[in-house]
Amino acid sequence: MVAPSHARAAEAPFPYPLGMSSTTGARADHAASSIKDTITSIVIAFTMAFVFRGFVVEAFVIPTGSMAPTLMGAHMRFHGEDSGYAWQVGPWHYGPRNVPLPIQGASPLINRGARDARGIQITPIEVADPMSGRRVTGPASRDVPCLAGDRIFVVKYLQPFFAPDRWDVAVFKNPTAPQENFIKRLVAMPGEQVALVDGDVFVREAPDGQAAGWDAGDWRIARKDERTQRAVWQPVFDSGYEPLQGAAMFASPWRPSGPGWTMDRRRYTFRGEGEASLAWHAAGRRTTPFPGRIPAEVATWAVNDFYPYNENTSSSFGGVDVFPVSDVRLSFAIEPDAGVAVSVTAELDARGHEFRASIETGGDGRGEAVIFKRRAGAGEWTELAREPLTRAITPGRTTNVEFWHADQSLSLWIEGRRVAEALYDWSPAERISAATGRGFARLLAEDRERMFSHLRDPSIYERPELRWRFDVARASGAGAEAGFALYRVRLDRDLFFQPGVYRPTSGHSLAGEPMIATHPTENPLVLTNEQFFTLGDNSPASSDGRAWDEPDPWVATLIDPTPGVVHQRLMIGKAFFVYFPAPHSLAGRSIIPDFGRLRFIW
């Protein structure tokens, strides 16, 4: 902006008063113009920044772990020495105003037997590596730094150009304390009735505002898109993190059947011909139980909705149940030897049914992807999908294979591409009956007898059983020891939105009753055309729409008095990028961002 002013001054033949040097006058005029233009530029820049911040993009900091591990609030970070696995755990100890202590398990406080602001005795931090089960003890359990939460960019919702969508990670004003910003996942849209059933979200259109029972015929499951589903898979086990040191103390949860298997150092190999299998050993020991901190079943490889992030010493997790999870992903990389054709089948027994998905490989590398289901042990298999494959599992080459069972859908993936998919559509009533093995009428009767506490009892839900089966065919040119090798044999589980109860001692206006949208008859939720329903990815430890009481008086009077919902006027925007992850420390200060965790948010 200075250059044009200077050019205009050069073009004027006699711009200066008599008695004034042209050079001196030009410098004064240029200086005044430069200052003016600079100030104008700064004002415009600040104005645009404030407009951009107020109406387009704004930055926020994640304070707590209700969205972990998708987004991290204040947390500790651990690294398994023998496995190489890195994971995060929420703070154990808090200071005044509910702020986590900057050093967790601080040695001086431990030695003095001190208690934190919540009255919990400060102790060494003792957690277990989720992959190997090994405890973090010794010096690593004391003086653990508490890292700050992720810093995120949020793009504002601008009606009608950019509106909220299901599965957005949304930022909004907390209806019960509007001076606070909350971040949760948006699971239900305006005009819908919502039901949380066996961990999944079911919705139905309710334009008349009337609630229907779970056995109504117009319910549908809210399925996640591929990108969101990949983002929310929660790791249970990955053989790529099996311990290299002290392996004798570790037993893989994948157990082979029959001879021919070698389970060695993150590589599972089979040498032979015919059938072979790997079964998930849910009863196997993952780690030693932590009395009073985590449920006993978390010490095994049972597939449930436990979060390593919640493994702390406070009562915040100790009083929460863990539920079996049947929405899972099984995956591995398979490398058949030259001259070997391998067909692969994933088997899942869950919800009173057997699900089977196969990649049938021919000698020429082509094949078919087939998906079946049937009632457990009953009758013939029903074929749900069959798709030809131009390239199935190629000998001498590593192929990535995945089997998904999520949101009442089954799918097979090869090299990240979905090759077959089948959907099954059960109503909430059918789903809860299948998940518990009880008829819906019987379930409701038992629930009334137990004062509406039956559906939140994890013991009534069936636990999944998982297997991989292989069929090995060797060509005449294959060696006597030919077979296949597996790498990164992995199991992940889906988000599971727990049912719950408003604790009798909580002071909640519905104390003692089932949480909103979690029960077929009590506290149903029907959203108006201006309301949304949100939940946290860290379901057992999230203050979200299930748990909120009546809104703040200001919100109730001027915006919306409905508990548990977010009115559209309280919505701020969609979180889309972590621009400054929890930083590393340098000279005792957390100032270096963890660039490896810069990421988009789905």
C-alpha cells in the first residue's frame, strides 16, 4: 500500500509550498502516508480476524476426557517398554477448582500421605499396558506430567449454508451452564425420536412429536459412514504390539487349533494343508485385576466397552459397569507362500445369531466374497451377499483383510476397499431381544419386577465369540512346508453408548429413573424441529445428553426448557482439525506440539 502513494507523489510536478525542499516534503508526506496506511492495514486485519473468528472458524481447548480417545482432554501419556504401544490415561488427582494437578503421583505428596482436592489419597500411578497387560510401576509411576488437552479448530454452523449433520463432533453451549462450551458427538437430529439400544443409536421420524414404543415398525438404526466408523474403532488388541521382551509371560488372546501353528514374535504362521483356525480366547488373562479401580472382567480379554483412558484411582470409573460389545472389526495382513491358495472366513457368534463372511480364493487368485447368517445352531445358512473378486488373496504377496460388524451391517474389506456388504434391519425391540436372548414382553416384565434396572445390567447381554478359519490348498509346485503368515492380527470394537440411571443421591430431578432415551417405556426422547441430541465417545465417563438435568434458568426461559437436548441456538460449530495436540515438554514446560498427532476430526 506504500508503493502507490509513493508513485502518486512522483507524478505531481510541483506539490510543495514555496520555501520547502521537495525532498524534505516528500519524506514527510511519505512518512505520514505510511503510518496511516499501516494503521489502516492493522485495523482491517484485526477486523477480518475477529469477523473470521466470530462467524467462520474459532479455536477451542479440550478440557476433559469425555471424547477420549477421539479428542484428548488433560491426560497422562504412557509408552509400553516391551510392546511399543502408546496410550493415554485421564488424570488421577485434582487440585482446587477441579483442575488436574500438573504432576500426577508426585513423590513429595506420596511420601506425606497427602490427599488431593477431591479427598483421594495421592498414590503412585499404576496402570496396565492395554496390549501386553504389563503394569507401569517403579519410577515411571511417580512424577507423571499431566499434559494439556488438544487444541482444535471449529468451523461455525452458518444456517442455511452449513448446518449440523449426524455424527458431527459438535461444539455448543452447555444447556445447564451456558457460560461453558461442550464438545460431543451429534447422534440425533431435529424431529426424531431416539433410542439407545445395546450400545447403538436408533431413530424414527416423529413429525407429530409423539413417542412410539420400541416395537414400532418405523425405527431404523443410525449407521455411521465409513470415515466416521474408521475414526471411532477402539483398539482391543493388535499382535503388532506383542512384547518382544518377557514374551514368556504373555499369551496371545488368539488361540490356534490343531498342529501347524507357530505364534512367534508378532508373526503367526501356519504350515500345512486343509483347515486351520484362530479363536479369540475371551477368558484369557489380560492383566492382574486392580482392586477397587476396574471391574474384574477387564482383567481378561473379554470384549467390552472398557477404556484404558478411564483406568484411574478415583470413583468416577469404579462405579461404572462395562458392557459386552458385539460390534467389532477383525483384521490382519495375510501372506500365503508361493503356490498356496488360502480361503479365509471370519465368524462371529453374537445376539443369538451366527454371522459368517468368507473370501473364497481360487487357484488363479480370483474368488468370491460371501456373507451368511443364521440363528445360533438352527437350520440352514441364509446368504446375504455374494460378490465376485478379480483379486482375492494372492500368493507371495501381503493382503490386508478386514471384517466389520457394526450398526447392524456386515462387510468385507480387501486393501481398504469394501468388496461385500450386507445389512440387517431390526427394530429396537428385536435388537434388545436378540442381545439378551429374551422375548421383548418377557424382558419388559422382568424389568418392571426389578424397578426398571434390568436393561442396565451387563450380565443379561450375550457375549460375542470370534474366530478366523482358513482353508489351505497347495499346488503341486508348493514346498512341503508351504502355508501362510499373518501380521497385525487385530481386534477393534465400536463405540457403545451405555444405558444408565440418574443416581438417587445425585439431586437430579429424575433421580432413580432410567436415563433419557435408554429405556423402552420410561423417559422417551422426541426432539422438536430445533433440538439435537449429543453423546460423548467416552460413554462411561461423559456428561452428555443422557445425564443432564433441567437447563440453566436463562436457557430454560429464553431458549428451551427441555432437559437433555441442545437447542439449535446453542450450537456453535463442527470440530474439524486438531491444530495443536497435547504438547511435549522442554525444560519442564509443555511448549512443543506433538506434530505427529495433528489430524482431522471425524
